[in-house]
Amino acid sequence: MQCTLALRAGALPEAFALIERSLIASDYRAVDRVLFRTGSRPRDLHQSDEVFRWLSHRADLDLTRRSYALVAEAYLILRLDNSARAQELVAALEGIAEKLRSDEATTCCPQSNRQNLGKLYVSISSALYHLALLQGDMLLLARCWQRLAEFSRAIDRDQMNADALFRMSSNLGRGLALGFLLDPREYGRVRSDALTLLNAWTTANAAGLAPRRRVRGRTPQENHLLFLEALQQSCMELHRAGGSVTPQACRQWARLLNHSSEGSLNDTIAALVQRQLTEPEP
């Protein structure tokens, strides 16, 4: 708690010293609070950025926590609109994503939520597609969709930790819907493929994931199944409308896809999906 209070007060030298003392004792509670609870962070965004950079370089932290520090910083960079740092984060996160993609354990990881490799893979991919939207990087956006599409097909639901699988479901659904932002002249029937994958993922969540999840103490705040059904319905409406889609429908869909607190991305997403829908699928 002393670490958390120092962080919230913006007393970074004191906070860093306290965290180092905790890490020597193998106590990761303060680190986990700052990574996963926004109320435990400095109020100043630039100070939060400094904290995440510091944590991401700590050799005494495991890969998962260092990676989540980069993910947290990525969402912060969206608000700070720091293009140079965004590109550095893309390089770092892409490297980790490719390692996880080639690791067979990622699709069947039995570890709990915060240590689960599959959950981390989805979180990294989600952060990356937001950075891609910030920078207008369509190649990166396509890679994010392809990774998550591949991952959704390969998941071993019997081996993957049920709670982690449930908690990653909304972000994975958002990632599958990215196909609507890709140009069908380059990626073919990508919207149809995205809708097929999203339908399968939503059905699996309704039929198997929610009943199997095991949560100790409390349940996730987000209603993942309700969200997936809303996203699925919105995607179906866009698919039916095609080039005659309304700006209102695009804005509604954009709000579902934007998982960051940077509202300006909604306009970016809405404009992009409306433009792509004017191109018919082959």
C-alpha cells in the first residue's frame, strides 16, 4: 500500500525504491496493482508513462509483467499522441507477439488470468491494433487480424484456463471484427471470414466458456457474452448494408471496437470502415 500511495501521489523516486524493496522479497502486489488497476497509477499521464517504461525494463520481472507494462503504456501513448514512442512500442510488442505465436503453449496455456500466455497474446494484439489505427498502419492492422484469426481457430478449449479464456473473449472478438477494416481488393472475402469467425467465437462463448469459467472471489466486471452478441449483431448489420451503410451504424460499430479511452479513435475507425464497405467482396 505504501508503494501504491507513493505512485498515486506522483512521488516516483520513493515509489521505485519501495517497489525494488518489494521485488527483493518476491512481492509483486504493488506491481500488479499499477499494471491492472488504473486507480493505483500516478494521476499525471507522463509520470504513468515513466512508471511503465521503468517496469518494462526490469530484469527481475517475468516476461508477462514486463509485457503488460508495454501494453499499459501503449494505451497511454494513444492519449499522449506520441507517434515516435508508438513506433518503438510496436517494434517491442510485435517481437513478443511473434514469440508467443510460435509457442505451442500459447493456445493451450493452463496458467491463471494474469500469467496466461493466450490472454497475454490477445492483450498484446489488441494494443497493437490500436497503435496501428493511431498511425494509419494498414499492414500492421492486417497482421493483427491474421494473428487473432489464426489463434481463434487453434485454441484448445479443453486445456486453456477457463477463466483466462472467458476474460480474453471480448478483446478476441474485437480482433476478429478487424476484418471489416481491411480492403477486400487486397484480402478477398475478409469481411465474410471475420463474421464467420466471430459467429463461431460467440457461439463457443455462449455454449461452453461461460459455464466452465472459475472465478475466485469475484466475477469479471465486463459482461463478455453480452458484448460479443452486440458486436456480432453490429457486424451483421454492416455486412448486410455494404456500401449503403449509414454513418450512424459505423460510429456505433467503432465504439464497440475501440477498447481504449481515446475517443478520437472512434472517428478514425468509423471513417475507415465506411470507406472499406464501399468496396464489394469478390
